[in-house]
Amino acid sequence: MSEKPISREQRRKAIEQQKKTTNKKKKPSGPSWIKRIFTALVLIGVIGFIFGAGLFAYYASSAPEIDEELLRDPISPTFLAADGETEIPYITAENRTYVNYEDIPQEMEEAILATEDNRFYKHSGIDVIRLGGAVVANITGGFGSQGASTITQQVIKNSFLSNDKTLKRKAQEAYLAYQLERKYEKEEIFEMYFNKILMSGNIYGFGTASEHFYGKPLDELELHEMATLAGMPQSPNGYNPFKNPDRAETRRNVVLSLMEQHGKITTAQKEEAQAIPIEDSLLKEEDRQQTVATGEYTAFMEMVEDELEALDGDISLDAGLTIFTTLDPSVQKAVNEAMSSDLFFDEDVQSAMTIVDTKTGGIRAIGAGRDYSGDVRRNYAISKDRVIGSTIKPLLDYGPAIENMNWSTGQTLVDEPYKYDSGQEIRNVDGEFLGTMTVREALYRSRNIPAVKTLKEVGFEEASDFTKKLGLDFGGVYESAALGSPEKNISTVEMAGAFAAFGNKGEFTEPHTITKIVFRDGTTEQVVKPEPVKAMKDSTAYMITDILRDVVDTSIIGATGKEAAISGLDLAGKTGTSNYNADELRDYNLDSSSAPDVWFAGYTTDYSVSVWSGYPSRKYAIDTASEERLLAQRLFKRVMSEVSSPETERFEQPDSVVEKTIEKGTSPLKLASAYTPYNLRKTELFVRGAEPSQISEKFVQEDLDAPSGLRANVEGQSVTLTWSYGGDADVAFVVAVNGTTLTTTGDTGYTYNGLEAGIPYTFTVTAVTDDQRSDPASITVEIANSEEPVEEPVEEEPVEEEPAEEEPAEEQPAEEQPAEEEPAEEQPAEEEPAEEEPAEEEPAEEEPAEEEPAEEEPAEEEGTASRRGQTVNPAQGQDNANQGNGNQGNGNQGNGNQGNDDQGNGNQGNGDQGNADQGNGNQGNGNQGNGNQGNGNQGNGNQGNGNQGNGN
């Protein structure tokens, strides 16, 4: 049977039905993907949980066993000196009063719980709610920004674990806290915490703290006193009410607010307790007891504690740490001895000092005061309430000028009447003005006006930026800051660290007392010493150092730090003195020589030392008109002498610095010329590439014209010389024969008698003034044996008495022979010493050395120069000082061939040898190779003694 045909309408309906069915099958596809994502997340969560649980179990399995002895007794830290071996005796766990739980006042417990763990009695060792808040804080503020440790966890951490914030430590802490809660009652755990916690210094437990700070047991404490103690564990030294009453009071008020927040006290009780000054009920100073067994290292170790608290991480001194410090016991001993020495002029004056390793910044010793004992003591070494005076000048004024403007040590400044922008006059300590001077002189003399000018030229912001790189915060910097009065003061610690950078080629390391910490396990360690930073260029550091060397140079007039000088030790330093204002002088009945503070900061390549001296109260002053002003320098010298080694390295000049001799007062600086007066020549330091190249022409003088038309008219045994002179100068003429001065005359003619046949006579005529000489004109005559005179004029040809070009200060004319046929030793007559011809009145012609340089040469190329920054004098350092006369006392008598006793150094001692300083003149022959060729001077004058010795 055939099938019944399907109509078109039926096919259409069938297709529509099929589409609907298909659509229904597709709809569940959306929810299917959501389920897959959810399933994946759950799977990841499960895997993560399993992994976390496994990791937690792994960490927990390596957790230490709970030891009840460790739970109840704090573990004292071990402190090691800088050598890493010597133990420093300081904190012990024995200073402790143990309190049982039933003896703890309820208000005391409530104050602690409100502050440290309000849900203590509701959790099982881990507070999940508090943990959640800490997680949120750590996500927003970074891992470790907020802790969630309960009291139970704190007991565990301080008893068994290190303080590093790692997952392992947190896992072990949580595991052990849970175990502790299972093993001990809540009251027992609280008792452990109450007696174990570090309160301050070596004070453990609230019971001990009650006796220490209030002199009474816990059950006698009032609410505000309990709140003070409850707030201390967060920062034991920071909230110590003896040391920091303001901080402690602020913390106490926070605790009282928390107690009110958690319903432990009423608002009225809170406000009443907050209104009580924290110092009202503290134990009086005279009743307090010394808690540290030895005071030898007390000040240093207190700084160690403060540094520990400031470190990142939760580090507790009762956790069995080994702490490596920077203390050098031998240096500390030297400081302690100095602070108890007889250098102090009365019983009340105080001093403080800090010694820092120049290279590392490690604090080697601290002098906190003359008697740093008792529980109420002031560490003057870290105090910042004293004006530092002129010790600021290298830091804020001249250091930035050299660093930012490439100033040299010879930069020209003017010490003159000057005022602040406000119109107030600025004065120097001596009330005088010294005029033009170099930066070097301004700093070693500690002149005030040049310092203010320098700071203003540098700029306040730039100067402040420079000091910040040295770890100094002066706050606002303005004009008077140049002299030591910025908005904020600094301590001896900061000052020693800053000056160390000058001695360490410009590298600064923040002063510190700790290098590393090793935790209880003996393997985990934390290196905490700061890294060095480049604070300035090595050129700046060395140039400042070189100037500060002059501060302690006993040979320099005006140097302010001579009392601190140590023979054989290369050191640099700066003095400082503060002053009173007019109102204080009147109110305290003081005179103008009074000063509240005197400072000295000095350093070598090994140590940087900063010293302050003054009275605890500004009502009492140091007399700067007496030796009282030298106290800081003398303390520095005593300690630095004790701790320094004879092998201490010298400061080394870097390649970035060059020396040049400049003419003082030139602006911009110019090199000294050969004509620059010696008192204006200064050898100074420059940043390489910034040194001057132009030579000063200020003192350059034109050469005198030489005499012209020299003629010789011979009659018998006499010769008459005539010449003319066309120059404008008012001159005299030096007449010489064969190198021997005959006369000095204002005439243009001269007659010489006594000619002998067969002997050539060379006559020279030189024009001279008080400080100049011309080239000589010369002529040679000879009477022949036939009685016929021979005239050999060489009228305009000079004898070439020119000094060596490279060494104008020596001006040696030995090579300048009058004529080619004449021997070298027959040189101008000015070499003849005056004593040879007393009747002829020889004047300054015998000292031409410094008047006749061949050309302008930079002064640094001259013969000898004195120490940097001092007058350059070519006569210094030579065998003698008879410049230009040489042969004093014997002078080649009878031969006239003195050679050239004016050869640039005047110490000739022989005249004829072209080198002058041979120490024995013309050793045994006098006229070596000289021009007495078979003539009148043979066998004479210089035989056997020459210029006996050296002419001096």
C-alpha cells in the first residue's frame, strides 16, 4: 500500500515544529558555561586549600617544641662589638619581678587586653576577625603593614621563633599558638605574657615596670598609670616616660580611649585620667635606681635599642638575638677617660662627642656627657637643641659653592661691611674687615661676611639639597643659616657623619650602631647597616678637606683650630661658636665675649669626631676671651691622639683636582705672572677643566730701553766711555768692565784708568731703576803691544743677560755672554757684590733676579713655591737668602769674574758656576771656565776658596 501524500501545509508545520525543538535543546548552553567556571573555581580553591594545608602542615612539622622554661623566662640578647667577637655586657634577664595571675589587678589586665588583644578570652590562639582586618590592611598597604598577632601568638613568637615576616614563621606561630591554647589555660598564657614582655631597656614585665617607673607595686597603681604601662610594649624605649614623656602621654591617652571603646571604663573616667600630666606621679629622679650594671657602654647601647626599634620588622630584645654592633671598646675607653679628665675648667660645664668610622659610618664610641649615670640622664651627643655656629660653613656655604659652581679654593671674596636683607649688620668676631681674600682664607679664618655672601650666591634651596645628601635636615635655610642658625639644629652624631663624607671622597654613610642581627636559630640573619651614597664629587670633598687642613695648621696666621693640631697626623677640622642675642646678654648679665656653645668637628681618613661643649643652661656661658673656648678642641685632640695610628693614611688628591698659582684678588681668577708680587701669589686647588689659563697682566712692566751709541775713546792707559739714552724713564747707569761693576752714575759718560797692553776689556752699560734693568750695551777695547789701541764696538748688541724662560724666578743670565768672542764668565758688572767696591755705591743692580724674567710664565712653574694657599717666594727653600749678591764676604775678590750671582736665586756662593747653589761656590778654583783667560785675575781671588761655603 502506498503512503498518503503530505500536503504543503503539513510540511510547513513540520519544519516549524522541528525548529522549536532545536531551539529548546540549545537554551541550556548558557548555564552550562557558568557551571563550568564555578566548577573550575571550586576546583582551584580545593587545590589551593590542599596545597595550603600541605604547606602549613610542612611548616608546622618543622616548628620547635613548646618549652615551658622558654615560655616563662625572657631570653636575653647577645651584643657583639665591631670585631664580631667581643661581647658587650649590657642587658640581662635578671632585673625582673615575677607576678602571679591572681595578683594582677583587673584594671591592669583590662588595659592590656583593650590595647593588645580584646578578644583574648574568645579565640583559640588565632583571632579570625582580627586576622581578616589585617589581611585587608596588608592588601592595601603592603604585606606586613599590619599584624594580627594575639597575645598567645606574641608569647610564641618571643619564646621560640624569629622575627622575620614570612609565611613559614606565621604558619609556625599559628600552629604553636593553637597548641599552646590546648596545653595551658588562658590565665596561664596571660601570666606568661605579663611577666615576659620587654618594657624598656633591661626591664621585663609589668611588675618590674611598676616598681621602676612609679616606685610602687601593681595594686597601688592608679588608672592613668596602668594605661601608661599598658601602652609601652609597642615601643618600649619610645614610650619610656622617663625619656620621652610627651610620647608616653600621647600613647597613654590612646589606651584610655580604647578602654572606653571596649566598655572597660566610662567616658568620665577616661577624661579624668587623661587630664593628669604624666610626669606628676613618676618616681622622682633622686629616688630612681641605676638599672644597668655597668655604665661604660650605656649611652651607646641605648642608641642600639633605639635603632632596633626603628628597624622594619617586629624585633624584640627578649627573643634571644645576637646583635652585631659598631662599638670599638678601646675607642669608647678613650672617650670615657677624656670625659672624666682634668681638661674641664669647672664642675658644671658639659661636653659630648661622637666618633664615627670615616669610611663606613659606623659609630665607634659615644660621649654622652661627663657623668652619664642614673636613670635620668641626658645624652648630649644626640641632643639637637644646640646652635652649631661656624661648623656649618663647610656644609652649607662653601661645600655647595664648590660642588655646584666649580669654585676653586682661590675664589675671590671680599670681607667688607655688609648687611642682611633686613638691614641688620653682619659682624665678624673681631669686629674688623680684612678686605679681599680667597675662599681658603675666608674659611680657615672663619670670616662671617664672606660666608653669608657665598650662601646667597649658591642659593638657599641648592645649599639645603647639598646638606640633605649628608643626612642633615636644617629645615628652613635663610641668610643667618650661613653662620650656624638654620631653622633646625643637628647633633654631634649627625655632624660627625656629615664631616666623614669630606674625608671619604664624597661618599656618605648614615651613622649607625648595628650592622646585622642573627636570630635565635643561629642561621637566619638580617643585615641592617646602611649603604653608602654619593653625596658630592670627590673634587669637592678633597678641596674642602684641603682648606680645613689649614684650620689646624699651627704655622698659618689666623687659623682658628690650632689647638686641635696633632703632629704627624693628617687631619682637617672646623671650629664653631654660637652667641647670645642682646636680650639674653642683658637678662643673664653676660658680656659680649660670652658664648653658650663651642664646637669642633675634625676628621682623618680613619675617624670623624664631633665635639660640643657648653653648660646645661644657656644662663651660663663659656668665656671666648679665655682658654675656655678651647675645651672642645682639646677634648678632640686628646681622643684623636689616643685612637689614631701612626700609619693613618693621608688624604689623597684625586685626578679631578689640579693645582695652579693664581694672583690673589683677580676676578675672574687669573694665573700669577712673573711680575705678580710674592704676597699676592697663592697656590690653590681647581676642579680639573675649570682652572684659569689667562695670565694676569696687572703687574707686568715694559722693559727699559738699553743705552745706545756706546763709544770708547782710548788715550794712553785710559778709556772714556760715552753713550746716549732715549728712554722716558728716570734711570741710572751701571758701568762694568769684564763683569766687575765700576760705578753707578746718572751721567752718560765714564772714564776708566789702568788699561794694560794685550788684555781685552769689555765694558757694559746697563740702565736701571729701582725695580728694573735694561739689556746692557757693550764695547770691547784692547791696547796692542804696539801701543796702538784696538776698538771693537758692539754698540747695540746686548750681553743677553736674560733669565731662563722656564724659570723666571731664577733669572739666570749665565748663558748671556756679551759678545761671541768673549768667554761666558765675563758677564755684566752687576754681579759684583757691593763690598768689593765700597766707594762706588753699588745699589740694587746686584738683585735683578726678580725684575728680569724673559716672559710672563705662570707662577706655578717658578723655582720653588711654598705650601698651598700661602705666599709663593722663590727665595724660600734655597741654600741661602742673599738674592742677587751671592758672594758675600769673599766674592771672587780680585778677579771680577763673578759669573752671574743674580741667577734667579741669589744663593750663588760661587758666582761663576751658572748654578749658584753648589754649597761651596767655586770649589777650589773659583773661576771655573771663566774668562780670566791668562789675564789679570790669574791665580787670584777665588783660588782655594771660591765663594767660601755658600755666600751666606
